Amino acid sequence: MYTLKGRVGYSETSTDGRISIVSIVNHMQNTSSYEYYQLGTSFDFLRELGQVWILNSWQIVFEKRPKVYEDISIRTWAYDYSDVFGYRNYVLEDANGEVCAYANSVWVMTDAKTGRPTKALERSRIGYSGEPRFEMDYQDRKIIMPIDMEEIESFYVKRNQLDTHLHVNNVKYIEMALQYLPEDFELKQLRIQYIRSAILGDKITAKLTNKDGKIYISLDSDEGKPFATLELS
């Protein structure tokens, strides 16, 4: 288990003065990145092995969002793995130790050259020690999307949305989707499945529907194939 302590900065807040959803996800993503670095299995190390962990899905539950300047801590640990998949929890707590958000994530070991799933080498699995998983209502990594989706708008991928893989960063898809939520929508759970990677210049078309109190958003390619799908409730 790895713990990162911090404080909610002003630039991390939404209009209500509380940490934004995007900032919470960024903190979680950064915490596991720091753990990999501490364990000696950073991105550069894995790239030398010809492998890389690619995020397949998030399930994040939001209990509350701490205010600006509040102290926070983020814990993460890998609780299971198979030949190809890695499973990791995250918990964000306030200064009193109260759980503010928690998450399950599924990662896929990928061949750095072909981009295809591959069996994780033993050195790539350092840190996957099988600690007990967090108690939560685990849902499938795959999201079943409604058939009827309304096209909202289209836009093109820009350089500031890319990561070190030259793909759109995981959190950027969430940032894209959140702008389509109604202003009074109180997000309690976010599920996202990453299906294919968007790169610089790709056209993304956002499609949306509301079903049974949940908002579904698909971020599609020009051919109508999704880069990522989300369920927001």
C-alpha cells in the first residue's frame, strides 16, 4: 500500500470551492504512479521491458468533496492480478480519516510496440502483492450502453490532451464528458471504460442519453467506434 498526503489547492477546485471530480481522479492516478516509481517499476522501467500498464476502466464512488486548503490523503494498493489484468483500489480521505471517495480500477498489460495485451513479466508485477480489496459494490468493467444516443458535438484532439504515450490521457476523457452534465447533477458514481486510444488530430463525437436516472456518454471516433464510454449516476 502506498499513501500520498496533500492539500486541496485553489486550482483544483470547482465553482463551489470544493475539489473537482477531475482533480480527485488526477490525485488517484498520480498516487499509483508514485508507487510504481518508488517500487522501481516506473513508466521508463516498463518501457525498457517492452511492456506498459494501460488503464481499462474506473469505477469511482464520491461520498463528499473536501474544500479548498483541506488536508487529504490518498491510499492505493493492487489487490489482484492475472496474466494480463491488474486490479487496484484507491481511497481518498480527509484530515479526520473520513472516506471521501474510493475506486476500483482495472489495468491491462500491453506490449509497448504492438499495443496488444500481453502476459505481464514477473518484474512488471512488482507491487501486485494481493492485499485485501476494498469493500465496495464492484461492478463489471464493461459498460452496456443504451442503443439510442443523441449526438451532442464533435471536436478534435489537441496537444494539451496527450500523455507520454502520445494518446489522450485517461483523465481527459472524463473531463470531456463532465461538461455535458446538467449544472444541478450531483455525481455519486463514475464508471468509464477505455476502449481505444485517441491521438492528436482525431475527431471525437460526444453522444449522450439519460436512462433510469443515469447519464450515458460515448466519446466516438469518426467511424462511430467509441474511444471511451461512461456511466454517470
